[in-house]
Amino acid sequence: MLAVLSVSEPQVRLAADGRADLVRTVEPAPGVRVSVDLARPEHWWAVEVDRWADADPVLLTTLLGAEAVRRVGDVLGTDAEMELEVTPAPAWRRLAVIDALDWWLQLPLDQALLDAERAVVRARAARALPLGPLRQHLVGRALTLARRSAGEFTVYLTGLTDGSLPRALFSGLSRLADGYGVLARSVDGVDNELDGVLTAWDEVQALVPVVGRFELRDQSVQLTDSSDSLVDPRQLRARIVQGVRMVPTGSAVRVLVPAFGAVASAVSDRLMVRLVDRRSGAAQDPVLLTLRSGADAEQVGARTPVFTEVVPLRGTPLEHLRADVFDADSSTDPATDSTLLRQRRAQYVLGEWRRAVAESRLSRSILTRNRRLARLVDVPSEEPLFYGGPSTADVKRLIDGSGSHAWFRSTTGAGEPLVAELAAVHDAAAAS
């Protein structure tokens, strides 16, 4: 990646040229942050190091490459700027991409499979570090994620013994099982949670036939959004909520935010809403939302679990307001309407593109991929759909066999489909 080096605050910052919408940041160690753009996952979007002299030199070399580390060291203490070629280790790029996809992908995914892959890639990234506190911390985090997801991962594997597996999904699950084996060997004694996954995988290998090509019918997983307000994906991770409705109640409004799934409970104590004036962008004071389910949800007109609260209008007509739902841990200010629409478009295109690629991997059919992508091409335009993304004309050219936009390489290398993405396509086909 060509990057610009600045020696200021933070002490070292590397940043790519241009703008991007699908960005997420990972902090491998205190004071060291790397950001990845899902439109260009083969390179870092940005790297920040608060205090270069205090950072682990092996970690810096793993994240930037030896030559980049040497060149940064040569100019420390000066007010230099330069172009720099950064060569991050593959395991660390994959780690950042998986965490970014965990945040951005608003698609039905098995969270246990996703967390299992996050665990395995952390263990792999740790092996690039020398023995010491940082490596120990990373392995510990991998073990936590692996054990937390082990029960549901085992249940998923057990449920596969009645059918067949497409080779692409079998290979992905095999990599995860191998990773669990490495983690199991890293602990003293017997680990029942990790061993349960390995036993279930042995049964899958013994009982489940593997097929090279998996037949798929046209599957629609588009999430219809009839919301009064749109959720800013920079402020709230995916698969938490499904849009926002506002119901007038006199001088106030009841905000109803349907929960996406069980993972919604992870933020139930910090999901907030603030009313934003569409004309001025001014935001009212935030209010904590309450997660209701069962009879409590029915009392507010919801048939499924819902985050809700009554929020005063404070004299502003409802038609001039939108509800801004966000995680209290988010530091992002409310977006303008145009920015919000672009961010939502980026998230939607990301999901459709990656779903199309996963379907194509399992079916080994480009036609399967193009059938889904055709939904993105109503009116061909040369304007990018979002920063870093393709235009509808680019998508049309890909369907016609001549597309070459960088976006279409975003699902290769570090951006390869997640095992959870392949499993979601397989599960949907099996259920249809």
C-alpha cells in the first residue's frame, strides 16, 4: 500500500489516499491501531502508533513489513512525510477483515461460526509473534472466543450428519476444526469444550459425503426496510437491529427498533436513541432503549423482541425528525441524511456482493452470482455507489463479462468468504 507518513499526534500515522466507507479499526496492542477498508482488504487503510519507541518491534514488523519499519525509524523526530510501501502479514490482514465483516455484514449469519473463525485467525496471528505478554494475550483471546462458540459450533456440526456438504464449505469447516485442534494442544490437560468440536468434526468427516457442486435455487435474502429512520452502520454493528419505526404519542414519539437476533442482547444495556432534526442536523439528548420480548413486546405493538422507549419531541414536528440509534460506545456523531444514505448503500451492496460470491463458490456457477447482482442494476450509472465501491455500470459490465473494478477483487485473498457466509447459503438451500 502506498501510504503517507506523518510524525505528529499520534506519533506515526500511515493513511491511504482517497475516501472509504467500509472501514473498521482493530487495536492489536495498546497504542497501535490498524484500519481496513473492505473494498480493498489486501492493504491497510490506515495505521496509527501513539508512541513508536514503546511499541513491540516484532508486532510493527508483522503489521508493516521490515522495510517500512526501518524507514519510519530513520525519520522519527523529524517533520517528515513520505510515500511508503506497507506489507502486512496475511494472518493479520485476515484478522482485521473478519472483525470488519463481523461489524458490517447485515446478513443472517451463524455467530458461533463467525466467532470460531475469529478465534482461529487470532491463534494463527499469535504464532507470528515471539513468546511474551502480547502473544499470550492474543492466544488467551482466541481461547475465549473458541470456548464461547464451541457449544453452538458443535451443535451445528452435529446437524450436518444427515446431508451432504459442498466442497468449499467442507474445506472451510476443516480449517476451523484444525484451528481448534491447535488451540486444544496449547492448553494443559483436557478441554471439554474444544474437544467437543473435534469429536463432532470427526463424525462429519466419517459420515457426510462431500460434493463438488451444490445446486442452488434463486434465494432472496434481501432485508426489507420499511423504517421511518435508517441505522448508521458506523455507530452500531450489524445483526443487532432491523430498522427503526416511530409511533406518535401526543407530544412524544415511541421509538421501536426490532432486534435482529439473539446477539442483540449483547448491547441491551447500551443501545441508545436520539432524535435528529433533518434540516439542521441538531441532535437532542440521547435516551437509553429497553429490550422487550414476549408479552412486554406485545404491549407496545411488537410480535418479536424490540428495543423501545418514548422520546419527547421537544416542540419539533415529527416529519422533520429521524431517530438516530447507536451504541453508547460509539464516538461517531450523527450523520447527515446524504452520508447516512451512502453508508447504508455501502452496507447493502457489501452484503449482496458477498452473498453472490458465496453462492457462486458453493454452486460453482457464475450465473448464480450474476442472478443476485442483477438486482443492483436498475439504471446503469458511472457514479460510484459509495466511496471505494463500484458504480451500477461497473456491475453491469461484470455481468456482461468485462468488469474490472477493484471492488470485484475484494472477496479474494484476505477478503475470502467467511465460513459463516458459506454456511448461511448452504443452510438456506437446505431449508428451501
